Amino acid sequence: EKALAIFHDSEHVLGRVMDVGGKGANVINLGRPNAGWSLNSRRLFEELNSQKDLALYVGDDALVDCGSPTRQFPRCDVECTGRFLNFAFFVDKTGLRKRLVGVAEFGSYTEAAHSGYVHNGALATLCDGATIEVVGKDMPPGADNLLTARLSVDTIRPLRCRRPYFIEARVEKREGRKCFSSCKLMSPDKKIIYAEANALIILPRSKETDSEDCAGAAKL
């Protein structure tokens, strides 16, 4: 219901707080550009948004209740300052290609010890989100408690803050409850690869066995 409210919001205003679902909650959509995004990242978003084979994907994590005492780590910038992680994902409209693409920008609060460069922890956070989201799109309804059991990230070139990056994630294979996915961060023209990541995603047997499943998978 929340996602549909966002998708049909044709008059979306950057950074606007909305009342979603008729429950009086102040919900903001962080799954598309807001006032904190740089102009170049907005341009890359519009380029992807104009492609007829892609559909904007707004997951539950992107719909943030500003009045909630908790926030998901990658989507904590409800003030829309652009200082933390900024990203938006798109999926194939046909659903045939098990991939996800998007635009990402690292704000000034993701800076490493070297001024202007992105901290690898922020990079890993983004890669974790992309690799688990692409698997989630390939799962049956109700499979919403996926866990990252293993994530490896290779930084090929240092990333700079406040610059747009093209991100692509794919489902590599699935073996029962284990799913293997990957992602790449590239320049907007896709000619330069900055980072690559591989992940093992687990669909737990039940919420009560989440920790045991994840620990067991890490030994595989």
C-alpha cells in the first residue's frame, strides 16, 4: 500500500514529507532524489528513469517514518541533507532479468580518513543493500527476512564523495535457501569499475532460527 502511494505520486516534490496509508504517519520516500542529492546524481537518476525497460523500485526501507525512534542504517538521512548515503534502485519491468541497477552517491558523512574519499564501511553498506535487494526481488511473496551471511567487497579504485556512481546487482545462482548475488559500482558511462562485491544471502527457516542459519552459512 505504501509503495503504491509512492509510485502513483506523479507530483513528487524533492524532500517532501507525505502522509501515507491514511494512518497519520509522516512518511518520506528516500528511494528517489531529494534536496540533498547533487545535480549530477539527479541527472543520472533521470536518465535511468527515462528508460522504458526499467521501473523505479521503492522498497519498504526507503519509506521512512520521520516520527519513528528507529531508522534503518542506510536510510537514516530523513532530513534530506545528502550527507550520508543517497541511492535509488530500478528493476527490469519484465522480471526476466534477475538484476537491479541504480544510482548512488556518498555524502560528506561517509568520508574516510583521507579527505574527500569514501569510507569502505559506507561502500560495504551500499553493496549489502544492493545484493540483498536483488535477491529479494527474486524471492516468493512473504520471503522478507533475508540475511546476509557473507559479503566480500573489492575496491578497485578509490571512490570520491559527492559524485554519482552507477550500480548494478545480479542474482548469480540459487541453491535452496542460499542465494549468491553480486554487484558493481561504475562510472555513469559504465566504462570504469570502482568496486565489486559478492554476497551469500540466506532465507532463514523461521525468524526464530535467524542467528543459527546465518552462523551455519558462514561456515560453508
